[in-house]
Amino acid sequence: MADKILSDKFYSTMKKLEPRYPSKLALLLPALHAAQDEFGWLSSGVMDEVAEYIGIHPAQVREVATFYSMYNFKPVGKYHIKVCTNVSCSLRGAERLLEHCEKKLGIKVAETTPDKKFTVDEEECLGACGTAPAMMINDDYHENLDVQKLDRILGELE
Amino acid sequence: MSEQERPPEQPFEDSQPETLFIQHFCEEARPLSYYLKNMSGYSALKKALGMSSDEVINEVKKAHIRGRGGAGFPAGVKWSLIPKESAKAKYFICNADESEPGTFKDRDLMRYTPHLVLEGMAIGAYAIGAHTGYIYIRGEYVRETGILQAAILEAEKAGYLGKNIMGTGFDFEITIHRGAGAYICGEETALLNSLEGRRGEPRVKPPYPAIAGAFGGPTVVNNVETLAGVPFVLNRGGDWYAKLGRITNSGGTRIYEVSGHVKKPGLYELDSGSVTVRQLIYDYCHGILDDKKLKAVIPGGSSAPVLRADEIDVVADIDPMLKIGSMLGSAGMIVVSEDYCLVRLLARIVRFYAHESCGQCTPCREGTKWAQDILDRIEGGRGHQQDLGLILQVADNMNAKSLCALADAAAGPIISFVTKFRADFEAHIRGGKCPHA
């Protein structure tokens, strides 16, 4: 086994969770979340180490991880912008916001700016339909958006 | 009350009547101190722990709490299906994977009144004899996860959760389990697979979760709003709760979520069945944006068959909606005004279900994709005359032919939009473009 990539913090977080589940496999999603928190994405090496920790084949980690849309399999920008374009947000002009993001940052959906600062993605319903249109930047929701508000939010990001 | 579907009689007032939940919503999560002082916090759990499990289940049955996640299954009946004796550990799970487009109530319940959800879970766990609970929360709800985590710690410290709750010898521990972006994990058996560290693919039923659910043990999965109602049932009685509802067998209040082209979108908590869709739109939400005309309403999350503007006098409850061929679902109402293209809207809905199909069952995996292709073609002005017949056939081939209801969730909108608004689709095909563009 190569040197560990995941931190001691990862292992201590997992250690605390272990007694909470009757099977080690149940720790797979929590482990992938914790691993992604460290690097922003899941590299092959990271997934292999998660497989070793859980005690399953690396292919099984990929089989599960790729089912879910929140795990990133390539690096994302410092700010990961996820614009909801589902029905309620669409009715309130979400596509205009997405186009504005693309134009302003000079990238298309699922791309990252060359300075690795921004990644833009289209997102399915975020559960913020009453305050549509909505988007997430990293872990934070931004709601009741319009182009001016979007510009202000993007302008404030370092 | 014996009358079925009695239309609401009280005149409309521009203030909401007393609510169970929403009156406690404010900027921040309500801490334990507030919950104890202003919401009789954990007194319902204390009461339940002094009762037998059958007595608790009977009270919840009497309350007629129908599942708020969309299926409307009575919570008390669900609890009663759990075997009393089980060699395997039992599990009590809160489904907080809220992802049906148009649905946004559980997020607010968790971030403003987290202890209600925890107390509801603890009561349910006691009733079925579970000592382990999980909140399966959608991965995007990071802030709500933090709020629930803090609330669990508060409750454990005060002896309302964890070992030997309130000195009664009952143990119940809650762990938050984050999803990772998959609509299908709101389906309870997909949720269980996801919890166990697998792909979120629905299971073959039977066995039902009540017999073999999480980790093979008997399991209850209840929606957030369903559980938030449970403490009120214990505190004020199942009969009181049942009577809040205006329709037999549908008790309590209901959080109606209105989004789309209304002037005042948001959450409206009202007695179940006390309001029509028209009243929600025109009285509570102050009508359509820019005073335009109403074109269509999707009344129960994006999978619910659409209603025309002349169908909105229906009472917003489970049975009346079923009667007119739609469903209340999660009570997420999406309102569409006259100048929005319904072909585009349906194409967006179907794209979502095609994206979220787990791919296990052929009718769903293939059907949603084919339907999406046909709709994109029509929307783009490249539709053929025979496309409407074709898409209805595809929808029919998807409907009720898979392990779970995801394909049905796409078929219902396809059939209803194309049937009720056929002229809009024909105009696209004939004109070779969107008349709204």
C-alpha cells in the first residue's frame, strides 16, 4: 500500500462514525463525503484508499460513487456554482442566470475557469422552489436571484 | 365529520389561522430552550414512554396522519406493520431526501424546528421498538445537516435522546446520513440501499421494509413533515389531530408549497383539505404574476398530472385530487401563467426524470430517454405529426411497469399535458417552432 493520502482527521472522523452503523459498507457514502471535503474531488488514489478503509474492491467504490451526482471525479474550481434549472426555477428565469454565469466567466456548463476559481454546473431541483430561482455556491444556498444579485454575489467572491 | 370533500366555508382572511409548524419559523433554528418553553418540547415523548407501544400506535392511527412525502400512506398503519418480535434489530428512518421538484417544506421544518422532527422520530422508534435511527438527508442540505446535528447533541445532553431516555430505560440514537445527489433515493427502498453504502437502486418488493428493511431488519421510513406532526398527536390526542383535517381519514395540517408564476410564492400551512387550489393561488398567493391569466397547475410536485385552469376548484387533499385524475403528492404546487410554453415545461420535467432514472428497469431507462428525445424534437420545431401518438404510446409502455414509481412520475405528466393541452403541442409541430418564442 502506498503512503496514505487521506488525513488523520479523515480517519478520526470515520472512527467516530463506525459504532453508528451495523456494517462497514454503510460508511461508504460518509467516507466519500469526508474524502471529498479534503480535496474537493475524488481522485483514483483517494477512492482506492477509501476502498482499503472500507475493505471492498476499488471497483465497488467507483460503482457506488458514480451513481451520485455530488461526487466530483475531476477537480472543480474554488467556487463550484450550481444553478438550479428545474421547473420552478425555470419558470422564474433560471436559464438567463445560467447563461449569464457562462458569459461572465467565459465557460460552459461543467467547465472550470483556467485560473481554477470557478466551475459552473446545472443542477436539478435544490428544494428552494418558493424562493426561485436558486443556486448553490459550494455549500451555500443563494435564493431569489436575478442578474444583478448574481453579479453582486460573484463580485464578492475572492 | 362524515361529509366528504365539504368545500371550505369560512371566508378568506389574509392571515393564516393557527398553525402547528409555521408560526414557529423564524430566521434561526429554534433551540432546545425555545422548544421546551414554547412548543411543549419532549412532553409528547415523555407521555409516549409512559404508554404501551400499542397505545402509541393506536393514537397515531386515530390521528389519520397520511404520509407527507407523497404517497399518503397512513403513518399509524405503517408502524403497526412492524413485527413485535424480531431477531434482527429494527430501524426508524426519517426520509429527508426532499427532491421532488416543487417541494420545499422539509427543508424549512428541519432548519427552523429540528427538535419536532427528532421528537417525532423518538416516539416512532419507541412505538416499533427500534433503538437506532437515521435521518437520510439530501446531500445539498448542508446547513440543515448542521442544524440537526446541533439539535441532536442538545437533546442527547438533556437526556431526550441517547441512552436511558428520561430515566425510562429506553435507548434511541439518531445518526444523520447524507445523500449525495440522487432523486431516486427518496424512494424508500433506494434510500435503504443508499444508507447501506450501495447504489440507490430501488429493491424488489416484497419483502417490504416493515419486514426486511435497513440492514435486513424491520424498518419504518417516514417523511419529515409526517414525523413533525407526531408530537402534536401525542400531546393533544389523535382525535384532535384528525379533526384538523376537513376530509375523513386525512388529519392534521398540511404545508402547501406554491411556486412558479404567483405573486407570493411560499409555504402555506392550513388544515388539510380546507382549501381549494384556486384559493391557494388567488387568495393566499395573491394571484398570477403581472395579473396574467392562469394556464396550468401541477398540484403535487412535478410528477403530478397537470390541471387546466378550469380544474382548480378541486379541494387540495389526497382523495379529491385522485378523484380528478391527479395527485396531491407532496403538496408542491407549481403554477404556470398563460404565456409560458407548456411543451418546454413538459420537456424540462421529462429531462429530469430521464436524468434521475436509476437505469435498472428497461421501461423506465429507455422510456424516459425516448420521451425526452421526442419532446426535445417537438420543442425544437422538428416534430412529426405522428409524434403525439408515439409519445403517448411510450408513456403507456412506461406506466406501472417498473420496480418503483419513477417511470410513472414521468408518464403522468406526459399523458396529462399532451391530452389536456394537445393544441399547444400541435402548434409546435405545425409551425415548426415555438409560438411563444
